[in-house]
Amino acid sequence: MTPKHLIPFALLAALAGQPALADGDDHDAEAAEVHGHDEEHSDDHGQDDDHDDDHDDDHAAHEDESGDTAHLSTMGDLRLLHGWTRATKDDTALIFVEIENTGAEPVTLTGGASELADGAALVGFTLIDGAPSYPELPALPVAPGTEMVLAPQGVALRLDGLSRDLAEGDSFEVSLAFAEFEVELTVDVEAADATQHGHAGHAH
């Protein structure tokens, strides 16, 4: 399991990783034997291929039935898992996602965008005079072999100026921006009081 990179509260505040040939009949007999062996081998190999095909079909069917592939986006060595947000009638929404960097080089999260919003910004949860606040953050590096989790009461991507309400059960596309590339992510809308994605914890 890759280590999770959770942004400390204090940091958020401060911011606001192949047999010789025989002669004559012997050769013919040998050839027949070898030929027969080859046919048996081919039959066995064909059965193996059928087994592999069945396995692949089963695997694909499992993915289709589980729907897990909809919760995973990749770009090179980067994996984005379980994008979600909460149902809201406000004009802002916080996007949460697990970001896994399985490569040997760091990547830098800079922000994002969505057709449903006028703008987007990286924000971090903090308390100011006891009240929740989400000040904007600078770009955040995701180190090689680590995971950064955008989650409630932590770092999130805030969408501003939403063009419609977000209802539980809906989904929409968000583009997560990195200094090196952009990754399209499907975001599921959970209940207004949800604290995690409904499929969080599933293996991929």
C-alpha cells in the first residue's frame, strides 16, 4: 500500500510527495510420434487459450457488474480513485478524490475545471475563530510512491459558480489539472451529509 499523504492542519493554516533425423521407417515412425505429440500439444494449448479467454471474459464481466472502472482514471503512473462531492443547491461544491502516484517522479496538483462551474481552486479546510474556512492553496506536489487524499476537513478542489443543483445519485465530469498534464475524472454526487465516497475502500 502506498503511504497516504495527508495535509496537516497546521500546514493548511500556514498555506491560507528444438532431434537428429532417423533414416527410413524409423524416421517415419518418429515423425508420426512427434507429429502426434504436436497435435496433442496444440490441443492442450488450445484448451489453455480457451481458459484464458474465459478468464478474461469473467474479469471484464466482473468489472462491468461492479462498475468500479467508472471510479478510476489514469494518466501514465497517476491513478485517480473515487471522485465524489456532496449534493448541494449552493453555487459551490467541494470535490474529493484519492490521488496515487505510482511512478518515480513527482507530479504537482495545480487545480481543475468543470463545465458545470465558472471556476475552480485548490482549498484547504481550517478553522478561523472557531468557524470552518476554506482558504485557497498553492500548487501541491504528490511525491513518487505516495497517495494524496482530497477529503472533507482537508484539501479539496472547490468548484465556484455552479450552473445547476447537484442531486444525490448524479455524476459529472471534472478535469483535474497537474503541472505535467490534465486528467478527466467522473465525480459522483453523494448525500448532502456524506463523509466519504460510497465505494471507498474497494480494491482496483
